[in-house]
Amino acid sequence: MRIQGRAAAEQFIQINFPKCSLAVLGGSGSRSDPNIHSDLDIVIVDDTAEMACHKTIKEYDWIIECFVLTSYSYRDIFNEGIYAANPSLQRMLVEGHVIKCEEEGIHVLEEARTDLAYGPMPWSLNEINFQRYVITDLLEDIRGGESTVELWFSVNRLVVTCCEFHLRVNQQWIGEGKHLFRALKTFDPAMADNLDTALQAVYLRRDLSPIETLVSRTLEPYGGTLLDGFEQ
């Protein structure tokens, strides 16, 4: 039986990164509800590291993903997350369990909190209109006579793009995969529930009407669907 996640992370840091100024355990491994498929995501700031890197290893019967930063590289990496509206490292630092934090690490944590509180950069009107066009084009794709598997692929892309649109126009952070749905559910539980219903209608009955309604309602406050007349 593997040891508890926090204990494993603490031992890992003591042995492999004893001189780090900050180490934070994120994800389900930092909580009391990990499952057998959970891994340990650890963000580390260590100036003895040659360079920032992301590496995965197995220790203590855990898969451990390390995001190693340095005091002179973390800001650039933070900025990449901000520009993508997906500051995953800042989230892990703020929401995770602090294993070790020295004075230099406190400043990194403070910057992560400030980044998250500030929110993503607002979209310009041109960016909003371009995404309206992209979503409308994807909506037209699913209305075509595609095979079932092709339909599923098209719906997946449409749903992801539509969720990102809804979050971004409301100046909310997005996420990847399940984290995108979690971000949506946190910001707009009603839309998340409607999306759940719409996806089941598509996958179980090939019924497109709920997903079409959801997309149309999402775009409506910003001018609705857009194909004819779009120019970039």
C-alpha cells in the first residue's frame, strides 16, 4: 500500500530538492480524496536547478509530475499561462498544499495570488467576432450528414470552443480537459448542467437540438451567430 500523498511529496522534496525555496503539492494528491489513478503534481522553485523543466517520475508507488521553476524564470512561465488564459501553475500554487516555503517562495506565492485575482485580459471586439465566426462554422459542421464518430469529434470541438468563449467574454480563466468543465461549473452552474444534458442528447440519441440551443444562447448577447459578412 502506497503512503499518503502529502507524506510522499514531503519525502520526495527533502531528498531531491533540499535547497528549494518553494514546493507546493497540487491536484487531488494534495487533498484527502485521491483515487488509485491520482498522481502528485508538485510545483518547485529551486535556483540550483539548471533550468526550468517539467519531468515525470515514479517514486513511493506514485507518479510524480514535477514543474521545476527558478526565481529568474517563473515570471515568464506565469505570463505564458496568463496570455493563454489558463494559469495552471498559479492555480496549483494558490490552491495546493505548501510543503516548503522560504522567504523567496513567499513572493512567488503572492504573485500567483495576484495573477489569479486580476483575471485574464479582456477580449477585443475583433477577438469576440472571430470566435463567433469559428463557433458558427463549427455549428454548421455538426448539422452536416457526418458519420456518428465524425459527429462526436465535431461536437467535442464545438463544445470546448463554446465553453472557452463563455468564460473569456466574462473575463474568467479557462482550463484544459476536465478543468475547463470545472471552470464552467464554478462560474455558471446552470450552463454546465445544460451542457451535460445537451451532450447526453447528442451521444445517446443523436439529438442536436439541445446543443444548438445552448450555442445560440451563448452567442446571442454578443450578436449571435456570424458567417455572412464576416471579415478579418
